[in-house]
Amino acid sequence: MERGKRKTPARPGASAKRTKVSTTAGTESTEERIKEAARKLFTQKGFAATRTRDIANEAGINLALLNYYFRSKQKLFDLVMMENFRKFLHGMTINFQDKSLTMENRLEKIVTAYIDFLTEFPDLPLFILNEIRGNPSRIADKVKKEIGPARSQFFKELKQSKKEGKIALDPFHFVANLVGLTVFPFVARPLLQRVTEVGDEQFNELMQERKKLVPIWLKMMMMPAGG
Amino acid sequence: MERGKRKTPARPGASAKRTKVSTTAGTESTEERIKEAARKLFTQKGFAATRTRDIANEAGINLALLNYYFRSKQKLFDLVMMENFRKFLHGMTINFQDKSLTMENRLEKIVTAYIDFLTEFPDLPLFILNEIRGNPSRIADKVKKEIGPARSQFFKELKQSKKEGKIALDPFHFVANLVGLTVFPFVARPLLQRVTEVGDEQFNELMQERKKLVPIWLKMMMMPAGG
DNA sequence: GAAATTTTTAATCAAATGATTAAAAATCTT
DNA sequence: AAGATTTTTAATCATTTGATTAAAAATTTC
């Protein structure tokens, strides 16, 4: 083949008639192993600091396989990144909708779910924040698509509550407080732990405490007295 | 000179008798120009994503000069990074000491100073958080040295207040809330603006509002009723 | 079981990138 | 002004790194 020319390589699933997908426990498909290794490293160290060779090592496969399955580092990153982002936004907005609950109970559900989520994926928020800064426009539509419906519904309620005098707070402040009080301890965890001399076990206990505290605080902050 | 051998290059100031430092407005020294270009790019894009050639371009100098003045990319980064970190911590703890004020007035001074600081250097917090995650141990002593005194003094007061029943809140929660409510809006600015549909001007107005609101909220959260 | 197809590997390429070198230009010393 | 020293540059080096290739190994199809 001529130099510089690019062939269209046989992609798995493209013309393949392979139908069996290994579902044996512990034996993921090669493609999945690469993706998981990539997710781990990209999320931990970001795009630029991650080497494709490290991903290959982590996945226990040959470097060429990475390109065989995903074409390029960038494509692989985009894939992982979008899945991360969807996961993050979903975890954030899943409980916004449920109209059967009072605002306070709903807040408790949101915060609890989100703290559990962050406990499981503590590296996600910083990854997301970096990605957004590095590429704000690419994220735009993603945000709209993913949280558009939830956002507009939740916001209508917020504005309605403000009109009724039940809230005396700009929706921006409310969202910033909700997300900030919930996410920030995880984002700044190493710094906070060092400054306050708090160990790992105690940190987890404190996060459990916050499941109750943050909703109480948020409710207090919404009151007219505080605005 | 033999290959691989490394000479000790003439460093400015090492054996130089040059005494005049250009203080003309707008005409920084070459060394300073490089450092500022490096600060800008490193802070914006992180270590791995920043090319030494980009720094050289930004500073308007030849690439070799960067190594002439700072030996290596890593050394230059360490320098900038430490200065950033000192600036960040200083801005954060400068107002913790002043015992002449009431707790509430002190909080107002702290938050006001910090929001002004963040308005001037909005990229700093995310840079710091990334650095800490990437190298937690290297930061440890820096934190101790820089905020050690302020921290211990402030914490003694917090614990004292808790004993006296004036505060019913773990110091960790207090610090997390203080920093979270202040810093997080800047860290998550692009995301928050998009979600809440807030423009740049309005964002700045909201931040000014928070100078008054955050101290009020913090005071509310300290009350026994909220703990 | 043989041929076809897909998956995996070792070797290598080409571009990017941090760093160095030798020489030119600028500045300082006397 | 001459010589010494410092600063700056163009060219080049060596390594890293993302990507490709050609062949081997494994799997599927018939």
C-alpha cells in the first residue's frame, strides 16, 4: 500500500458475522478491556498526560490493538469522555423530576444519590471540569441534550416558587450552592483533608453526614430571611 | 564537547555583574517574560498539554532561551506552580488572622477578598486542584508551611466556639462550605452559566451578591439549629 | 478439515517535542 | 575602542509517542 494512503481497516462488527459476545464473568471482551483501561487513565490524568502505551499496558494488550479497535487516541477519548459526561449529568439530574415529593424530600434524594455517586466515581467531577474548560463549545449541545428537559422543568418550579414568595433566591445561587456543597468536598478532597487533618474513614463519615446537612442548609438558604 | 556530557551553562546572575534591571514600564526582562508566558499557559492547560515551543512563542523569544534561563520545562513549571500555590493559599488565609473583628465581619472580609482574588485569577483554582491530585505529597509541606499558622489559630477558635455552644458544626464542614461556596462557582463557571442560562455580566453581578450572601449563609449554617 | 475471516503481535515509521550546541549579536568592562 | 562576558539565535539531536504495516495466530465458515 502506498505511503500516506489510508486503508479502511476491518473493524470488528463491520463486516463480521461474529455474534457471540463473551458474557463470562471476569472475561471481558478485548474492546471493553481497552475502553475500561482508557477510562481509568484518561479520567485520572487527562487526555494530554495519558500515553496510548499506558492504556495498552493497563489493558494487557498490544498497542496496535488500540488503533485497530478505536482508530485513534482522540476517538477513544471522545468515546470515554462522552460516556463519563452522560453518567455525570445523569447522576446529577435523575432525581430532579420526581414531582410526587416535597421540595425538601426531593433535595434529600438528590443529594443522597449524588454523594453515593461521587463516592463511587470520585475522579469524575475534576475530569469533567477540565474537559469543559478545555473545550466549552463541544460540551454545549451535550448539556442541552442531557439535562435540557430536567433543567427546564426544575427551573420552572424554582421561578414559580420565587413568585409565590417561598424562595427569595436567584436560581443560579441555588444551583451553585446545591452542586458546590455536594461536589466540592470531593473535588478538593486532598486539600481539605490536609487542612482539616481528617483521615479517610472520617472523610467518608462526614460525607454521610452531609446527606442530611446539605438539604437542611439549602432549605435555610432559600428562606427570604437569607436573601 | 562530548555527547551526553552536560556543561554547566552560564546562568544569568550566576557570575554576571549585571546590576541594572530594566524597570521601564512595559519592558520586562526576558526571564520575566518567559515566566509570565509559562504561567499563563501552564495555568490554562496544565503541564502535559503545554509545549515549550508555545511558551517561547507566547513570550516572543527563541526556544533555546527557555532552557538557558530555566534549565528545563519541569524546573520552569515547578517555579510557576509554587508561586501560584503560594498566591492561592495566601489569598485564602490572609484574613483569617485578624482577631479584632467579630466572626461575622471576618467572614465577610475573607469572602470578599477571595471573590475579588478569584475574579482576577479565575484559572488558578482548577490548576491547583489538578496539581494536588497529580502530586499530593509534594503539596503537603507547602500547605503546612504556608497556612500552618493561620490554620491552627483559626481552628483553635472554631473548636473553642464549638465548646461554648456558639457553633454546632464540625470544622471540616465549615471549611468545606466556606471554600466550596466561594470557589466552586468559579471552578464550574462554564457549566453553571450554561445550565442556568446566565451571561458573563450577570455572572459577575451574582458574584458580587455572593460577597454578602455567603457570610450570611455560613453564619446560618453554624447555628445549632442547622447542625 | 481447508479456506476465509478476524484478531493479535512485533517491528517500524513519522511527527512532535524537550533539549543541546556552536556561532552570532549584544552588552559590559576597562 | 578592544577584549571579555552575556544574551540570543538557527540548526540539530535524541527521545517519546501516536500510528501503521505485514505477518502470525486464532476463529469462523463452509
